Amino acid sequence: MSLKRLSVRAVAGVGFSLLALVPNKPVSLIPDAQAQDSIPAAEVVWQHVGRIYLNPDTGKAIWAGYVVHLNGINSSLFNGAPSEATAYFTFSTDILQLTPIPNDGDMALSLVSAGTFSVYYNATPHGDWSDPSTFTSGKLIATFSRKESLFPEIGPIGFHALSESLLWSQSFTFDDQTLNFNRIVPNGITFSQFLSTTPLTGTTSYPVAFAGAGVTMAVGGPLSSLPVPRRLSSPPIQMNRFDRMPDLFAIGNQPTCLTIFRTR
């Protein structure tokens, strides 16, 4: 399959799933964001809309767009009717490099290069699909890093899932709240996204564009960070061929009942 088709799918996929979750050390906490709660693992962090801007001849591309909903903020994220032109929160990747690899049957495959993904807060929104640089204006509030990933494409649909770790963030104020991504998603995010393969008008550097949308989910922390259960009691109860022992444990300050069966 041609680089153009592969890169189209790959870039699209990368864009949609580009930001995502791999446990990583968060940036140092900012004092005025300490009261903010982290989003539970696997819960949706935000929903987004974007476009992949592609140069089919070189395989280079950029994924840019805007955030529709952000977990923890209940008010509208738009300055007026929702659109790319009124979105307060926008994003963009660095320049992606797509490398096609041999198809697997009817599945087209590409590798998406390692790189970064950044999120911005725009107090005066002015996003414009004809100029992807408009999605990188405003205040930079977070940057995530990604490793090289595989992007598959089957038929008319492109899909990409990818985890990214939080490299850097700073506090921002919105809707009378002070927020920081090192509190929202300290361990990173995972993207899941779809892409349309219908070509749209791009730019001089990236002649073709493709529409996409998706979500990000919070990455959980390492299992080693969980508290070790402490046994409080262990009264055995006889049950036919089994000894049933309802054991009461405490995990942190919360009692937890664990039932263990063992054969005679």
C-alpha cells in the first residue's frame, strides 16, 4: 500500500490517540493546585476534535484540534457556540513521521514516530482549520511525551490507541478553579480515536487534512504504590469439603473482607 494511504491512516490515528497514558514521574506540584483531585484510572479525562495535516510525499504530519469536555470542569469550554473558533482549550503535536511497514492481509500498518503532544489555554479563542498554528497559541499548560507506536487501518476506518506520559505542566485558572495536569493526570493519559479517510483541504506544507475525534483516559499509578493489607482476624468456618475462612483485612484505614477457600 502506498505511503500516502498508510500515512493518512497513521497520522489520523496518532492524532486521535496521541496523548495518552504511561506511568511517569509528574512535574513538581504547584501549591495553589494541591486541593485538586486526580481522575481515577481509566476514567475519561477529555473528549476532543481534531484534524491530521499530512504531506503524502514525505510522510510528515501534524495533529491539531480542540478539547470539547474536560473532566472536573462543569461549565462550557467555548466562548460562544461550540466550534474550533471558540474553544478555550486546544492542542497540537510536534511534527510526526509516518513509516509504512508491510500490510498484514487487508490491514494497512504504519509506525508513528516518538514525540510530544501539547495542550494550550486560549483566553481569546481563534482556532482556524486553515491554519493549524492557531491551535498552538495562548498559554501552554501541559506537554506529554509518546513513544513510537503502531497504527493499523482496516477498510475505511482508521483507529489508534496510545499512552503518553506527562513531561511538564503549569497551573491555569478557568471557571474560578485553579487546575494543573500534574494533579489531574499525574501518571499520563491514553488516547482512543477514530479518523475519517475523506480528504479535506490542508495547507501549503501539508496539502491534505483528515477529520478525527476521540477521548483520553487517565493512566493509573504503579501497583507498588498500593497499601499492603493487614490481617485483623481469621475465624475458620466448616463447610462440607472446604474450610471457608472469611478474613478481615484493613487496607489503609478501611476494613475489607476477603474470603479464602482451601481444600482439605
